[in-house]
Amino acid sequence: MHTYALLLTALAILCGGVATAGTYQIDITKAPYNAVGDGAADCTDAINHALADAAKASPKATVRVPAGAFAHSGQIYIDGVTLSGAGIASVIRSTKPNSSAINLRGDGASIENLEIDCPTAATRLSSGWQTGITVAATNFRVRGICIGNKTTMGSPSAGILCLDASHGLISGNTIWRSLADGIHMTGGSNNILVEKNTILGAGDDMIAVVSYLGNASKCHDITIRNNNCLGQTGGRGITVIGGDNVLIQNNQVENSFAAGIHAASESSYMTYGPTNVTIEGNTLKNCDTRQFDSHGSIFVYGNILTYKGQTTDQTAQNIVIRGNKIIDSHCAAIRIGSYVHGAIVENNTIDGAEYDGIGISLWPDPQPGSGSKDIVVRGNTISRTGRTGIVACNGTQGSLTIVKNTISDIGHSKGSFGAILIDSGASAINPLEIMDNAFKKPAGPSASRFVDCRISAGASGASAAEIQKTNVNKTDKPSVIAP
């Protein structure tokens, strides 16, 4: 046997581990660690000792957690190594909510195939040492973790918190019950893939990207895809409250308390604006269950903030909302609020909204110059709305293009409006293009007119009446009221 192999085997024996081909594993229940998985014995020191020894090994070792419930009263630190279990039979249980976190740090830290819980968590906490997992690492992995279960609280704060984490994977985890966000990324976290996770019963946002003006930089280059966000006691489904180059793709969001997907700059938390955000191919059902007439299913807006005495432009820029399916939205289905500069809303299917299908400059109440501008709305299919199909509200400015949309069965509960409504307070739109849209009338209420345009077409010189007439009466394009 080679000298290296002999040394590796000896080290494994001394540290309660086993050596296999090219690997070295430490079992926390073996000497000298002797962790006891009875759910009562405090294993904090044993687990941290094993992880420290694994980090010192060359090559670094994997720390194994066998079946059992291993209690810890203090934080656990994974520094560039892997902590791995045998699935939900291997439980790491926090007995003190104020020091519940399992911390990933260094390069290459990983945690996988475990259950984490904190049965005594009762009050929402907010610090990084009070989470289920806190990540401040590079090239990290969080995979196959179950945080909480149907009957046991998962975390007193966020389930998984990334603080200035980069180049990582958060995949295949189930977060049953966290008192704060399910998965929260902040502090400039970047280059992270969040996929195939399931979040149920979160106390706040189910998946969140948040960039505070006090951070050195925005969170950036984050992909959130193929996740199931299935309800919470408060907050939004998926959020980008300040972030750059974020893709939200093919997720399922149901029964969110507020917006299903929310991209914004929030004055209450002094956050950056969202830029280069794509919201694509998601399915949203029964979103904004609080029914406060404020969020709807997809909600985007920016801000102009005063931070440390200085005015800072945090407009939402380059937003794409494409190919989403929205079912039974409370309030509007898609809301493009104030300070959004450059948005494309295309090829979405909206089936049921208590107010409007697509609302532009719809909220907050815009001040002069604050409305959305340079907006394209095309190829959407909108049906079963309480009010309009598409509305451009006071303050909308810049170019507005509304083309090739199909609208039907609207005005069920909030009065009779145009299928497409351009409010008189949107006079700063220039140019305005409304063409090749179709309005179909199945059984039920119908619009008082197809296009209710209350402004001129800006640079084109067309009057409001001409726009209405052109869109309603053209016979060579499908811009007619169809039987």
C-alpha cells in the first residue's frame, strides 16, 4: 500500500471516519466526536469538531450524519467541506432559536440530504445567525434539504439566507415552515441558480432577491426556475426588490398573500431598482389573496429615493414579462406601476382578474413625470376581468404600443369600460400605437366600446375619436368587435 493511502487510512481510523477510493468521510457518531442522535443530547461541539477536522484533511473530507435527531444549541460552521445525511431520517435540530443557523463559508461548502428544524421557534427573528441555513460562501451547494415539516417549525428566520454568496446552487430543497422568507438572497449575492425547490407556509416572501442601497452592490445574475411556491402567511411569492440580470422562469406560484411575482424598488426599505429582469413562462394562480386592491399577480415599479440626503434614481428598467399564465388574480393580473422605463408585456394568458388584465401606471398614484414610459403590450390573451382588458392610467408617458392582443368577456363587476382604455391623464404618451387587436364577445358583460381613447395619438396627430374609429371599424385587420 502506498504511504499516502496508509496515512489516509490511519487518519480515518483516528477521526472516526472511513477512507474509500479518493474520498474521506467522517461519521459524527464515531469517536472522537460521539454525537448522539436522540434529539436531546447537545451535539454542537461534536458536529463542529467533525467539520473542523474535515476542513483540515487533505483532500478535504465529507462529514456524514447518519439517521437520528442531532440537537444543537449553538451555530454550526461548514467551512469549505460537505455535510451530508441520509435524507429526512438525518435531522439537525436547533434547540435555541437565537443561534439556530448552519453556516456555509469559504470555497466549496456544501450541505445535502438532511432535515433541519427548530421546534421551539415561535417569534419571527431576522439575523443571519437565526436562520435555518446562512450562506456566505463561493462555489456552494444546498441540495436535498428539508427545512421543517408538516408539524415542526423549520426556522425562526429565513429558511435559507444568502449573504454576499456567489456561484452557488440551491436545488431540490423543501421549506415547510420558516417564520421569515423561504429563500432570501441579499448583500450583493450573485451567480446563483435556485431551482426545483418547494416552499410552503413561509412567513414572508417565498423566494426573494433584495438589494439595499446600503449594500456595496446589487444582487446580480440570479436564475430562479422550476420552483413550486405554494402559499404563505404573509408576503409575496417571488420578488426582486433591487437586482440586476435576474431570470424568473417556469415557476408555479399559488395562493401568495400579496403579489405572485414582484419586481420593485421599495422606499420603506431603501432598495435599488430592478433592472434587466425577465419574468417568463410562470404559472400564477389565486395571487394577492389579501385582496387589498394593490398588487395583483405580477407587479413592477421603480422609485426616486432620497438616501443620505441625496436623490437617487432607482427606476425599474428593461423588464420583460413574457409567456406567463395567470389564473384568477385578485386586483389586476399584471401591473406596471410608476417609474418603469422600458417594459415588454407579451404573449401572456390572463384568465380571470378582479380588476384589469394589464394596467400601466396603475399604482402608486403617479406624480407628474413618474408614470411608466416606453411600454410594449402585444400578443396577450385576456379574458374574464372585472374592469378593462388593458388600461393606461394617469402619468403614462413616452411610447406606448398595444398590438395583436385578444380581449374577451370583460367588465364583470367594476362597471362598463373600454376593452382598451387610455385615460385622459395619460396625455404625455407620444407616440401611441393601438392596432391589430381583437375584442371577442362571449356570453356575459361586454365593453361599452372596444377602444376608449381619451387622448390624441401624439406625434401621429390622430384624435381620440379617430383612434377609436380606426380600431373599431377597420375590416381588413382583426381590430374589430368580433361575434
